[in-house]
Amino acid sequence: MMVASMIKLPFNNMFKEFISPEKDSLLKNFNDGIYEFYDNYCLCGNVNNKNDIILSQKDCIGVPITTLICKLCGLIRINKCLNNKSLSNFYKNYYNILYYKTDKVNDKLFEEEISENSRSYKLFSLVNKKGLLNDIINVFEIGCSAGWNLYPYHIRGKYVSGCDYGADYICHGISKGMNLYKGGLDTGRTQYESQDLVILSHVLEHIAKPIEFLIEVIKLININKYLIVEIPSVLSNKQSTLVTTFHLPHIYTYNENYLIFLFKALKLEVLYHDNESVFILRKPTSWLPPSVQSVINIIQSDKLVNDSDHIIAHLKKLYIKARIKISVIKLLELFRIIKFIKNNFKYKR
């Protein structure tokens, strides 16, 4: 596409500027040095900024954070991460209200999230369709919110448990009869080789050390049992793709090809994957924890080198559509203003 080839990087001014007291407060924490950052390098081992392309210098709500794509492996990442203390404060005080416009959970929201049209129900239906349900007794989810991904298993007699940092969400899930606890993964409560299915739904992209994290997660799973990973797909044609790609809380933005290499390097069997980045994986009988370096070595594959060009071309097409949509909206807004003036301020000649 000729127009796409003319689009220059970075993709700044892509979204309508989001204005709110919460955003102002967040930016004040940045400017005053209350929040601390550290440099974030690519998982493939790339530490040379000449191998990085800047995609954007703002995220989807205008927070000043630089998003890069690695030319060596096609992995997208933010250039700086909040340290653990700052990140904990961010999720507690800003995340839901800024990026999801609410930090409250109630029965109405819960019912929406477990309805037949919900992502949670579709994820459960996929497991059922693949014939895995009878092979599952225990289900655990990290980052479970109020437990809507777990609820379909719960009402079918499975033993479900989960963890999340959102206290209100956890309390609501507990009120539905599920065994949830506040905080991150606690291997005292959720022991190694205790689960038939572990769910990571829109969690992996938030993790600063995903290889170490995934190794710990796999240890929770019984031999020959399952892991579901669902992430936002950078190659999706949905309008939300640009939003989820340029997103302060998303430390890494993966593509399907990269994840296939990653999961195989972690010695998992890929039973299913689709172009919306939903994976069903199995822990094989012979599984032993690999070293982080051995996983990194396998990720450094010549087969990943061309992915960055493909991803950038795809994002350019979405960017063009987004800019056209913004222009149409502005034109309609201008038309309404002109019409309002004509109707309310009629000048006498």
C-alpha cells in the first residue's frame, strides 16, 4: 500500500488526548520522581538501541512512554519499566480507572463477564470443545479479577482458585463461592504440581521477567496437564489493537510467531493457537525447568528476524484507519458546531 509506506514513525498523536485528574496525578508522580523506572531490554538479548525502532513516544491515553520494536526478533516493549514499589502503587491507584474507566465491580458487571458473549465464556467453550474438560479437576488463575474466567468451571463442580491484587474484585469472587486470595502467586497456597489447568488471561504482557515467571507457573501444573495463555494480539485487525499495543502497563507486546518459539523453548507442547493469541499448552511427562539463558538462546532465531517489518506494516494500516476515523469525527464535530451557530445566531442583513 503506497499510503502505508509513506507513514512515518513514530506513531505519535494517534489517539485523542485523555484528560482526567487521575492522569494529572500520575504524571505528577512521574515528574516529581515519586515513581522510579529502570531500563527495559529485549528478551532476545538485544541491548543495542540501533536494533530498535521507535513506534510511539506516548501510550494510548497520552502517557509519555516510548514503545519500541526489536528488529532482531519482532518483540514490542516499553523502553522503561516502573520498579516494583511504583508498579504496585500504579495498579492500586490508577490502572483500572485510567485504562478501563472504572475501579468498581458489582453483580451487573460480573454477569456481563460470564455471559455467553463474554471472552470468559468463549475461553471456557474452547477448552470444552477441545475435549479437555473431563481431564481437569483443579483450575487456578493468576490475575483472576473477580473470577469470571473461573466461574464456568466452578458451577460445573471443578475446584477453582485464583489470585489478584484487586481486593474488591477478590471479595466479589469469594462471595460467589470461589477460593480466591489477594496478592500475587503464593506457592504456600498454590503448591507445585497441584493444578490440572492454569489460566493466564491478559497477564503475560504485564510481566517484567516473563521467562522466569512462566517457569514458575509451569511448576504449578500436573504432568500432562494444561496451561492457557491469552494475550492481546498485535496482528489482530480489531480497532483495539493500537490501544493495546501502546499501553504503559504492557511491558511486552507479543506476536503469535514469537510465542510459539517461546513456548517450545520452555519445553511445552502447543496443542492450539489462533490469530487472536490464545494458546492451549500441555506440560509433557519429561518436563524439567530449563535455564533462562537456554530459553533466550532458542529465541534468537533467524526465523524471527523479518517479523518486525511485517508487524510495522500491519500497524501502519491500522494507523491509517485510525487517522481517517479521527478526521471524520473532527469533521462531524465541526459540522455540528457550524450548524449550531447558524441555527442560533441568525444575522440580519
